[in-house]
Amino acid sequence: MKEKTKIGILSLGCPRNLVDSESILGRLGDKGYQVVDIDKADVAIVNTCAFITDAKEESIDAILELAELKKEGRLKKIIVYGCLAQRYKKELVRELPEIDAFVGSIGLNHEKRRFPITPEHFVYLKICEGCVNNCSFCIIPKIKGKFTSLDKEAVLEKVRQFNKEKKSELNIVGQDISGYGIDLYKKPVLAGLLKDIVRNSSNIGWIRLLYLNPARISEDLIKVINDSVNVCKYIDMPVQHINNRVLKLMKRSTNKSDIIKAIEKIRKNISGVSLRTSLIVGFPSETDKEFQELFDFVKDARFERLGVFTYSREEGTAAYSMKAQLPEKLKQERFNSLMQLQQDISKEINTKLLGNTLKVLIDGQENGCYLGRTQGDAPEVDGTVYVSSSRKLVPGDFVNVKITDTMEYDLTGKVVS
């Protein structure tokens, strides 16, 4: 009997890519291929990211490492999939003759099967592809094409399966899930979808929404998040900047007033909410005064979670040809300044949790200590709770943890029940 070809995948970039990787492996598994760790594979697939320069470099480095394994005879074939392949196929074909195939996207409606590569207790569900926005710094619309939403019944079918499997956490992802339904129903309908998801998820511990545009966080959506017991009180709302001139140059659909009102509305109407945002520093022509405005905004807004990116000049975007591109040194200085501020804010917020008892989801164990997260922490991007327990815990367990020590981003605690 002929031995099955062994397939391994290296999934780079965001959780949306990870969903694609699971779908690719699911389809290949159905066709009779054997899915294995990439170091045991005959055929290696690299699911690449090309969002910013750092992501492209990581993808290229991974491809070159696999190319070396192929030269050594440890791999038979290499397939490059995803954003990098879509964006630079001609250049890659010319520069990397050792690659056997370049594949773009399989599309939302082909993501029927799933071979899980996340830990067993949590899962990502991608409900839309592409982006409804057209920000001047972002290449995603050109890579991914027009915005498409997964049909509601297809979403709920997946939710019912995850509910049957009793997943501890379901993460709803997309480039901008707040736009869900615009293509199908001519208006955003995320609030209604979320209600249906909640109705079909009695066995799912937490439901987390990832990536909401502040322009489309409706009162209905806020109410569903606040009223639903298993929806995390966690809003990931990238605002990118706060200065009106810079926001206009970025082609963002919000201004300073809109953003501040959205934050106030969320904090007022979602009890115990954790707010996360992403910011870009060093956008073309950003002045010292405009950066100071951003700095002061972060100081006042006191986000529980915050990520900062230095502006990455991406060919094919409107911002690429803008005048007054800033030097990397200045971008880095502004990045460091904001991150130091946020570190101080995060430390102050965490200090106030000392002595509190929090619900924690256990993710794993390391050096005799359990690692977990609060509902204010998304997997792999936010903080960790280091948990001690007199009883054995397993990934997926929810436990009540009394916080005994705090750090800039992480917490330490002991199981109390």
C-alpha cells in the first residue's frame, strides 16, 4: 500500500491566516494526505503575511529556511500560500525557483473543513474576508479583494459545531467584523449575528470579538455585548491616530470627536470593559505637535490594552507616495515614547487588581506554573495570569484566581475555588 504524502504547514501572521491554514489542512486531509508537524513533512506549506515590512521579512526568512531543507533532501516540495504569494507572485517566481507552487486565497465559502492547529480549548472563526475600509496605509484591500461576509447560516453551523465540542473560547475574527453583512444585507448586522451566536453557544465559555471599527460600534452591539453572559467585555477597536489632519490623510472614517464619543459610550454602557486599540506613529508628515496630541490622548484614554506600530511604507498604497516620509529613527523614538507611557498606564491598572478575584481561563503550564488569561486578554496578544493551584488544572479550565502580585502587563494569583 502506497504511503500517504505527509503535509505540514507553517502559519504566519494573524489569526485570520490561522483560520485559512486550518481550512487548507482540512481539505488536504479529506483528499487523503497525512497532516504532520512541518519537520516531518514531505510537502511544506508556508501561509505568509505581507501586511507590513516586518511580516514580509518573516515570511521570506521562513521560505528561505525551508528552501535549505529542500536542498538537503529533507523536503520534497514547498508551496507558498497567502498574502505574500498574492502580492508578489511574479517577483517570487523569478527569485525563488526552488518553490513548487504559489497559491493565493481559497475564499471564505471554501472553508468547510477544519484541521485544528490551535490549542484544543479555543478556536478562531472568520466571518468576513477583505475590508470595507480603504485606509491609505493599508494594502489589505488590494491583496484580499472586495469585502465578503460568510453567510449567516454558515457562521451558525460552525458555531453549533464548536458548541457541540464545548470550546472554552470562540474568537470571532475578520479584518473588520463590524462591517459584517454590508455586502449581503446592505448594512452592518453584527449585533443581530452576535445574538444568534449567543443563542447557539450555551456550552461555549467565552465569545470574543476581534477588530471593530469605531465608526460602526452601534448601541445595539454594545447592548448585546453587555447583556450576554458569555461575550467577553473586551473591545478591540483600532483607532490608528487621534489628530484630525492625520486621520484624514489615513482615510479613516472617524475623527477625534467620534473616537472620544465611542470610548465614552463603551465605558459607560459595558460594565468592566477592557478596551484595546492599535496606533500608528510616524505616518508621513506627522508633526511633533500631532504626535504630542496622540500621546496626550493615550494618557487620558487609559486603554487597558494598546499596540503601537511604526508606519510601514507599503508600495501600492496611497500613503506610499505621500511627501514628508519620516526617518526611521524618529518613528522609533515616538514608538518608544508611547510604549513607555502605556507600560506605566498598564502597571497602574493592574495594581488596582491586587487582592481581587478574577475568572481565568487556563491555557497551559510552564515551569510548574499554570498560564491563564482573564476575559480582558485575547490569546497570544495580551497579558498572562501566572496561576498557582493545589489541584491539577488542564487547558480549557475556568478557575477563580485571587490576584497576589501585579506586573506591567501580567498578573500572578492563586486558585481560590
